[in-house]
Amino acid sequence: MRTLENPAVQENVIKRLANGESQTAIAHSLGVSQAAISKFASNPEIRELIRAEALKLVGNLPVATDNIRYLVEHMQGSNDPKMKELGYKASLKVLETAGIIPG
């Protein structure tokens, strides 16, 4: 069975594309050509699955935002080194994603 004919691989590729990972990076990790990923992703049914998966990710943004807010708010008064580390990493990632500091 070819790599992209495997349903588990297809699901993985759909999720990775929905996350914004490049076709080139996905192709490299699977040992296939970028053209093969492009052909797969251009199928209208697959495009719809990618779109639906991306919408699921967007739906999780409020929860992710709340989690980051909690970590940042609680890291300041915490004596727990793990809490401080998580809060710091969350803050750093938010600043990188927003383009305020280089990633």
C-alpha cells in the first residue's frame, strides 16, 4: 500500500495541513514528494476535511487562551518551579506567535 493510501497516514496529513505545517515538511517526514502531498490536498473531499479540522482547532482557541492566562497569572505568585516554567514558556510562545519577539 502506498503511503498516502493508508487511512491513518491520510488522517495525520490532514491534521498537519490543518495545523499549517508545510507540504514540504510533511512530504519529507513521510518520504514522499511535495507534489504527492499537493495532489492529495487538492482533492475537494480532502480540502473539506482539512477545513473541518482547522475549524476544530479554532474552536479550541478559547480553552487554550484560558489555560495560558491561568498559567501566566499563577506563575507570578507561585513557589512551584514547574508552574513558573510553564507560565514562562506560555508567555514566550504567545509573544513569539504575536510577532512581538522572534521565534
